[in-house]
Amino acid sequence: MSVLKKNLAQRIEEWRPRTKKLLKDYSDVKISDVTIAQALGGMRGVKCLVTDISYLDPLEGIRFRGYTIPEVLEKLPKPPNAEMPYVEGFLYLLLTGDIPTKKEVKEVHHEFVHRRHVPDYVYQVLDDLSECHPMVMFSAAVVSMEKESIFTPKYKKGELNKMNLWDSTFEDSLNLLAKLPRIATYIYRKKYKNGDIITGDPKLDWGGNFARMMGIEKPYDDLARLYFILHSDHESGNVSAHTGHLVASALSDVYYSISSMINGLAGPLHGLANEMVLRWIQGVMKKMDNKIPTQDEMKDFVWDTLNSGQVIPGYGHAVLRKTDPRYTAQRDFCLKHLPDDPIFQYVNVLYEVAPDILKEHGKAKNPWPNVDAQSGVIQWHYGVKEYDFYTVLFGMGRSIGVLSNIIWDRALGYPIERPKSLTTQMLEELALKALEEKVTEPV
């Protein structure tokens, strides 16, 4: 048994009594009330999911296993001469809750090396779909590997029970994660680089090897590590994470679950946001004849945009009430490595003026930028100018968090998700009853 798996098994045994006690002794304790607005508004803000992998703090941003993003980037071990942590070490943190040693990180790296081989039939699938959108290729490649699942045949044979469902799910998850850099870079090189495929180097870490197979030189390896960590998880309720959880709750294996996660991520209201922001910024640059604007010029443009009824893409967040720490981490990277990039200079001037204007305008609950306000800008700088591929990068990162959650869902025996629905008429009757009760209240 690997060190990661052994330590994870220990954490699971320590954790199980906590969930059992909550169900046994406190099952009737209410944690949320649901309004008609929430029922009709996509369940926004309804507290009904449980995850210990990440939590979105309104003031501090996303916390991974209790650690803020700056703490994660500081505390996790880094490859030699690298600025950003190993993705392998980050996975260890998400699964166990512990900051790993360099030795433990190396052990996870060796696990990935042994599991990285992609079956030949997957390349055939990708070749046949090379005219499709990269997310179609990515989703199809993942689900095509369902035949490699360790979980599914064991379940069919009756070899699994609630106590060991997580074990084969863990094996499937590491097998899939190990293959994602090869699959994603094959899609990129096949679709955009005339099929000029670059071989991997097993000595390199997950992020470094991805950068090599993309064909992009340093510091893109550090950018890859940063990007995958920042996009890994965002609680359980966003479309991609929740879709992966939901499908897995039916005991579908991780290949089905992650393929569905990718499909949810592909929507324009979710994973395509970074592409849309970049397109918008480039449109602004065109309107300004590519001249770097002064703050006053950008202020005028922002006001004109808002007064015309349009929004500033990349600004605002459903939960956060400050600048997204994921944005800050990427901004720091830009200030160090591409301060003179013209697109970044536009983004930077926008950051300096937009929040105050949005506050004064009054319609934005949160006037601060989110992660999408900058993600595409950095990719463009390093030559990844194919908008459609950005969501594949997002999908690679999100897989890390969703798979970690699925493993823990299985370990704790979480049931199939099955919320109850109401009809519109029922909502109307509830609304009328509430109105009648309000009218009859004593003054």
C-alpha cells in the first residue's frame, strides 16, 4: 500500500465516527431554510451539501483543507528551482488534510509515473474527433476509459461494501489523474499544432511534464502548477463539481463522473467565463487602438459601459466580498513575469479603477475581480491563443478537487443525491398561505 493510500485510510477511519455521530444524535438539527427565490433561482445559497476538501470564505476566499491560497502556495513542497508547488503535493493535501513532506510528494509522483500510460484506443477516439470542440474530445477520451475501471467489475462481482468502496475509487482516480496531462496535451497538439506530438518526461512532475508536452518553455511549468491548483475545487455546489458528485452518488465510476463534470464545465455560464473575459478585454483594446489607457481614460470607458446597461466581465462573485485570492495569485505571477504584456496592462489598469466605480454605481454586490478576470490573459501571453482549449485546462484542475471529493464521499458512505421537487402551483399556494398569515398577524 502506498504512503498516500495508507495515510488516507487512517484519516478515513478517524473521520467516519464523526459523520455517524451527526446522523445518529443530531439528524433533526436544521442547517438551512429554503425560500421560493432559492427554489426558482438555481438553489443558490441553499446549505445542503457537505465537503471537507474546500470551503469558500466570503472574506478570505477559497480555503483548501483549511489553508488559504497564500498558505497553500507557501507551505507545499516545490520542485527544484520552481516558484509553485507540486500538484502531487496539493493532491496529498486535499486527500489527507496534511501538508506532505518532499518524500511523500515524490512517492505520489512515482505513483503517477507508473499509471500514466494512455491506452491506444483513446488516441484513436481523439483522432476520430479531432474536428470537434476540445471539450468534446476531452470528455469522450475520459469516458472511453471506463473499461479500465477497477471499481466497476469489483462492484458487479459483489466484492465491495460501504467500508471499502473508496479503495478502488482511489485507484481509479489516481489512474485517471496520471493520464490527464497526456490526454490534454495530445488534444492540443493534435488539433492546433498539426499533430506534432511531444513525448513526456517521467522525471518531471505533473505540472512540469504538462508544460513540456504542450511545447512551452519556462516559466509555463510554474504557471501550469498554479493554474491547476487555483482551479481545482470551489466547494461542492458549482456546476462542474456538483455534476461530478451527483453522478458519482449513483455509484457510477470516476470515468463517468469526470466526463460529466467536464460536460458541465463546458457551459458559457461556467467554464467559458475566462475566454469571454479575454475576448472582452481584446475588444476594449481594439476600441482604444491598442494604446495603453490612463486611469482617467479607463474610468470613462467603464462608466460608459455601465451606463449603457452592460457589465464588466470578470468582476463580481456570488459569495466573495473582496478580490478573489485566485485573481491575486495570478496577478502576482503577471507582475513578476509579464509586467509589460499589453493585455495584462489593460487588465491592471482596469483593476485599479473598476472596483471603486462599481461601488459608486451601486448595482454590484461585489465590485472585486474574480479568477476569470485574468486566467485567459496569461495563457495568451505564453502562446496558448486557442480560446476553446482554456476550458480543458480548467477541467484538468477541477478533476483534482472533484476526484478527491468523490473518494471521500465513498469513504463516508454518502447516499445517492435525490432532492425533492415542487410544482409551480405548490409554490403559489405556499406564497398565498404566507400572505394570509401575514395579514392575520396581530398588530
